[in-house]
Amino acid sequence: MNTRRKLACVAILVAVVPTIASCGSNVELTQEVRLSESDKKVRLKRKETFEPRLTALEFNASYARSELTVVDSDLPAWKQRLLPIYFGELIGGAGYVLVAVIPDARGCAERGKPSSPYVVYAAAKERWHEIPMPQYLEGRAANLALVVENYPLGNELIVKKIDLSAGSGC
């Protein structure tokens, strides 16, 4: 009897797990961004991943991670569990800067409850690395589309500009 129960549980898991895994989705888009410092345009390829999460006894697609690639460059793809909102140039054209926001309470806890909702990355010399927020980004308008559950939204609906006085909300 005990063996039958175990076999029944295994059979249920084998049947259910592929169904749950197939509930995840990816949204891919290409976006052109005009850099304010040099007035040149850069094409970015984005991939937002959503995975199933059990909430209130239902499986819903939930934000999992972002990936951003600068088209026609040697930079590796930037991959993080953050929502990118702004892409621009470092001062002096020494590379690129990417500003992202922490997506939720889980991300906030993973980052140690920071005092700011923003996380900044610089891309120079063929790699991405986290840097402190440069003051010159204060007030810059968000220029990357926000993708929420398979739908790209105009970012002005959610994040209008970089506000360094904003609290983390953690």
C-alpha cells in the first residue's frame, strides 16, 4: 500500500511539473535608444522572462529576470533580476550606463534592503559592472520600455524619471 502511494505521487509529479514549467514565458523586443550625450542611436535587444509562481493557490506568471544586449557591440548580454529603465552613455563617451530598479520585495531582500531602488551598471572594456549612482543621472527621463506580464508598456506610465531622493520602499 505504501509503495502504491509513492508511485501515485511520482506519477502526479511527472504529469504536473511539465505543465507548470510550460506556463513560463519570454518576451523579446528590440528597442532603439537615442543617446543624449552624442545624439547617436543604439539598438538594444531585450528579453524579459516570466516564470510561474504559486500565489493564493493559483499559478501566475511572475517577473523572473531581464536580459539586455547592445546590438552590433562586443559587450556580453547584461542579465539580472532587475527591471531596466534607462540606458545612456557614461560621461566622456567611455562606455554605457544602465539604470535598473529592484522589482519587488524579494529582490529587495536579496540585495540587503538598500537605501535606493536604483541599481546602476557601467559597460566599459567589454564587461558590465555595478557602480554607484552618478549624480548627473538625476532627473533623466526613463527611456526603456517596461514589460509587464507579456505586454510592453510605455515607461512613462510607471517610471517617469530617475529620482535620487526616492526611498527604496523595502
